[in-house]
Amino acid sequence: MKIRGAVLSLCVCVCVSLLALPDKIKVCHPAIGVASTPTNSTVKLALIARKKAYKVCSKHEADIYDSDINSPKSVEILEEAGKFYVNNLEGGETVVYDLRTFRKLKVIKHTFTQAEASLFGKDLPFGYSFRKNRLHPNVFIGKPVEGTFSHKKRYLWITYYRRSYDTNAQEPSAVAIIDTKKDEIVRVMPCGPLPKMIATSHNNKLIAITHWGDNTVSLIDMSSNNVKDWKYLKKIVVGYQMKLNYDNSTQVNRDANCGYCLRGTAFTPDDKYLLIGKMGGGGIAVIDVEKMAYLRTVNGMSSNIRHLIVTNNTLYLSANTWGLVQKTPLKEFLAFLSEDKSGQKEYTNWKTCKVGEGARTISVTGDEKYIFAAVNKSSKVVVVRCADMQKICEIDADSFPVGLSLTANGSLVIVSSQGKDTYKGTGNSVLIYKALYL
């Protein structure tokens, strides 16, 4: 695969530092054709297309205004079907695009009326309940966050940050299940408050939903091929379950009031353990999957863990505030877990690379030669060489990138820039980069 001469749009890249602000946040809108630096890196990136919902001068045919891009949180690639999904949190939609032409194929709306009652079951799991005056709890708009595939990618599970009426994310939220052949929601399962991360076990028997909102994790049995048969197994408490009784007349920042702020979630290859990053409090929480029980938290890595990736041989993580990507041999991490009977020692065998403040979603190439990181604060996509954990190149992104996905061979990198309300004109874009490996 080759990147041919990058064609620059008629408008130059706009990257303006807001120097009046103490943190010098940069508002960035790179032009189609912008390339990564340095130019002699073994990985070269070029921005080849963008879907955006902001109006900045551009006449490039691949720079497309799309009003459905509204606070894009994450991207899921279904390469087998030649498409990808963008979860728009504030827009309450998942938008489906063609992976080759980048043409919009469908908009899946997470809006439910009483006419969609058949998608919901009658019972709530684990003693969760809606407020007493909630007459129609299943009439709402869901705010999609993250996704995971199951059943050989036949189904895409998407978590909802909250139901639209739940101002402070303290009532049960939900997870939508999309049939990827039809790109239609076929079931909505209630869950705990403020779910963010979701993961599928390797044996395709379990779904784990991590609740940022109250320090809990839910396990779902989805071993059946019948959507209607899927059921909750157990709620697992990490440390303690938060008590939620906020007054909805006053909005609470639940991204700050989140206990351990459970985020990155991944099963080990043998599905024996579920590992969960604690953005609040530090460490990686370990759950024994067979016993469906919280074992302990392992410390020793950087704090403020945002994302975890577990491969056959390696555990990778991103540490948001500190702007770090770290890795360790999975075999050694699991051996430490078994050998440290006290549960008090720290595991410190980490190799680290500084990528920049706000290290959010990371993705690793199939050959595990490179790590790609969405770096929120500096509005960059950074590439790290796994062998020596050295940063080898970077490329501009629209302000405040959060989500990032790679195709199987790493030839395309798709990034969602969510933006921030406090910085007008930022984010609200999905960027598509082409990658060349030398």
C-alpha cells in the first residue's frame, strides 16, 4: 500500500493556540492531505478524508459536512462487511459509513417511544430501580459511548452514558444490541448507572459492562444464538458500590463524581480474568471470571488509567492525565497476580512512552509493532514503536480526539474528535488517515 502525493485542500491547516488560557489549549482543524512528522519515520500517515459538523473553509471533496456528527465518542470497524460505526454521544445516534468510499450508509437512532416497548424486557437487574415517579422509563434518547462485537461480529453492543431524562446518570442506563446485517436495534438491555466500557469474552459466552457510575461491573450470559435468551448473571462490586441520591434539579459532573471511575476493560486470552482500569484511585482491578468475584487491585503502573488492551502476550494501557502509554508482558503480570498472596505488593515491570497529556483510546497493530494513541489535549494522533516504546511520529487531529480504531492491517486509522463545550468550534469530526509502513 502506498500513500501517493498528499493533495492539500485550498484552505490551510488551522491550529490556533488560545494563549489567553492558562492551559494553552490548541484549536486545530488540519487540512485534508496533511502528513505526519517527522517525514523519515517508518510509519507515515496522511489525512485523506473527514466527516465534520463544523463550518471551516474547505473545498476538498473528501472534507464533508455531516450534521449527524455530534459529539462522536468512539468508532467500531466491521471490516468483514466493509463498514464502520461512529457513536455520537450527544446526537443520540450511531452513524454507519462505507469503509471504502466513506459514504454514509445509515443512521441508527437511539430514540425510543412506547412503540418500541418490545425491545425491552420487564425486569431490572441486580436490584436497580427507576425513580418512583418515572412513568415511562423506556421512553428516552440513549447517549452512545463505546461498543463491542459478539457472535462473529453479527451483533454490536453499545453502552448508553445515560438515558436522556436522567440528568445525573444515577438511574439504570442501558445497552443497545444492533444486528449488523440489518443495522437495526434488536434488543435493549437495562444495566447499571453510567456504563462506559464494554467487552466480549474470547469464548463468546460473556459480555462485561463496566459502570463508571457506581463502581460495579455486570456480566451477561450471551452464549445462546437467540437474542431473547441473553440474561444477566451477576453484578460485581469493585471495592464499594456508590450511593446515588443526587437532586436532579442541580446538575452534577458525573465524570468527576464517579468513585473509582472504572474505564478500560479487557478479558485475558483464556477468559480467566477480567482486567479493569481505575481512572480514579489508580491501579487495575482484577475480577475472577469463573468465580464472578472481585479479587484485588494491582498497583505499580501509572495512575489515571483510561484504556486497556490485552493481546496473547502483552498488556497495554493509556494513562490519561500523565499522557503515557505503558506495556508489560502479560505472562509476568499474571504470574505476579498468582504469586503475591498478600495482595499488597506493587507490580512495576512497565515500559513507558510519553505521548502527551490526555492519552485516550489506544490501538495496536496486528503484528504488535506499533501503538496508535489519540492524544486529547494536544490534538494529535501519536505512533509508538512497541519494541523500544519510543514515539516515532505524530499527526494533527481536530481538537480533542478521543476514539481511535485501526483496520486489521493498520492501513486505515479512524479517529473521533469529540470536542468540548467550553471551546467553541472544536471537535465534532471523524478523521480518516491512511497509513504506510516502511
